[in-house]
Amino acid sequence: MLTSDEKDFLNKQIDRVVTIEPFNPACRVAANAVIDKIRSVFPDADVRHLGGSSLELSGQNDVDLYVLSDPSDFDKYLPGLIKLFGNTVSRKYDSNAWKFKQDGIEVELYLTDPASKPMQTQIGVYKALKSSKRLRKEYEVLKERYNGGSWKEMQRAKYEFYHKILD
């Protein structure tokens, strides 16, 4: 069962055809380059590479990076991150988002509250997948099943999978 926030998110998205490809090592290189840029300005930042590419799973050949910070400290990070990566594509009370390419790889970067429910889910899913080869394989098969299909349907299935492994 999806949460109301997950349903709301899906309802706001434009559907597209999803392409799932084998893990691309260039994702790791791109992630490290972005992390190095962030740490050059914020050496103590809690930056995390999460998602399928961090676990070297097949996927959309993109990178999901998170700078974890209490929202009261967002003003400390925002000017430097905007200088590095341009304007945000989304700003909320508990997260800010950027989308850009690094060495040809799509990157989604979030400055986000580690205590927020979505971030807690993301961290929990990452830990569960990292600790279980069986779950990683099941997750990879789930994504591959949607190759050439609906991104929204795949995202809905991923949310259901997340609830299954976390609840």
C-alpha cells in the first residue's frame, strides 16, 4: 500500500518509457566527481550515494546523491551548492533538488533532512539492499521487468517493494 505522499508524487509526474540497462561503471566515476566537488566546498558534509548505481545494479544509469543536513542549516549549504550545480529544480521545507549531468551521467542531488520520512525510507531501503544479495537481485529483476514500459508503473512497484522490505 502506497503512502499518500507516494501517491501524490506519482500523480504529479508525467509518465515516460523507462529504459533499464546493466550497471554502468561511469555512474560510480560521476558520483565520485560530484562528491569531490561538494567536499571541496564543504569538507565535513554528510554526502551519500544511494540508489541502484551505488549498489552496482542495473537501472536507468543515473546517480542519486544526498547531502544530509538539518533544515535549519540549509542556508549554510544552498549558496555553495547553487554555485556548483546551478539553481534548484525543487525547493521544499525539508529538501532541495538539483538535476544535471556529470560526464554524461544524469545526477539527482538532494540537500535533505535526514529525519524526514522519505529520507528515512531511502536510507532503510539502501541498508536492506546492501545487506542482502537476494533482495538486490529481486529489486534488479523488478526494475528489469519494466524495461520499455511505464516509468510510473515501475515507480509504483518500487514503492510497494520498499514497503515489503521495510514493514
